[in-house]
Amino acid sequence: ARTLCDVWMISNGTSIERAIIARNPAEFRYYVLRYASLMLPISVINQLLKYGLQEMGLRFRVRLSEHLYAKYMQGFTYLSIGTLRDQLIYPLSAAQMRAQGVTDDDLAMLLSIVDPAGLILKEWRLDDVRDWSHSFSGGQKQRVGMCRLFFARPKYAILDECTSAVSDEVEDVLYEVATILHCTLFTISHRPSVRKHHDFCLNFEGGMEGKWQWTEIDKTDLSSKLTKLVK
């Protein structure tokens, strides 16, 4: 449709030029009036088509990004083919770990925090080599990811659905340990239970408008709601 409009504009312009060269006032007035009368609707149609194509492109990119994120990236913990130790200390090597004065007993202690039942160390040793992305369950991947966080002890960390596959009790322990380590956490989560571990909430309402809301979390009100829920 946009191509047809462009072709018509060129054709009409050529007709106006031909009338001027031929010195034909009647033909000149006809094509100029036709151009003036149709210019507005053609411009409107052209802009609507242009806007529609831009919106289609934007919506396609948004839907593609959401699909790829949900399928491949949401709650994703990077796991390499190597030893269990390598997964806990990534991206460091075992030699770099020992150079920092960290021992395997220290790693076992960190694992006991994220995995109180000790299932990971009961099934594998730190020197075992596996394709861990297929060996670990969803909950074990999240526990290993949090163990890696406690080992690295960064000042800031962004956690994406990091506790969706663990119990509320383990979730509380993980956040409490992160607080003890003075690690400021930014959590992306659909679980309302993580709110009590944060001071502020940034809520994206979705849609193409890009609306969002920044609020301070009232932990007093949250605590009373949890108490009523328990009772």
C-alpha cells in the first residue's frame, strides 16, 4: 500500500510537470487540485502503515525476547562440564581457590548451608566430573548457584527466580546468610515470600506502555499478614 501511494505521488508530480512544460493551465489546475485533495488522506494512510509496521516489529521483538527468556534464561544457573568443586567456585580454578586459603572443608560447609539435608555431597564427591546441567535437579542447581554466591561474596547480586525450586525454610536461610555476608540483593521473583527480605519493590505492570511502580516494603504490615496466615 505504501508503494502504491509513492507511485501515485510520483505519477501525479510528473503530470504536473508535463502540464507546466506544455503550458496547459486546465491540466495544471486539475493535477494540482487532485494532489491537494488527496495529499492529506494519503499522508494519513502512509503514517498509519508506517506506525503499524513499527508496532508489529516491536511486538515481535518483545514476544521473541519473552519466549527466549522464559525458555532458556529464566532461573538459569551456568554449569560447566567439570568437577563439582568447579561448579561451586566458578569462575576460579581449584589452584586459585587454594591460593585464597579456601579448603574443600570450607566448600562442604557452604554446601551444608544451602543443602541442609546434604543430598548433593551424599550423591557426589567434589572431584566427580559430570555434565552438571543434566545431573542436578532444578532445586540443586539453585542451591549450587547460591553456594557460588556465598563463596564469591560480591557486594551486589542480581538473583533471577533463585529460590523457585526450594522450600520457604531454605529460602529464608539463603537470604539471611546473604545479609550476614553484607551482600545487597536485587531479586526478580514471582514469590511473595521474598518480599520480607527486601526494603523496596519495583513492580513492572507489563504491556506496551511500560508502566512501573516503586514502593517501599512495609515489613510491619507484612509481618502481621504472615502471622494471621500462620494462625
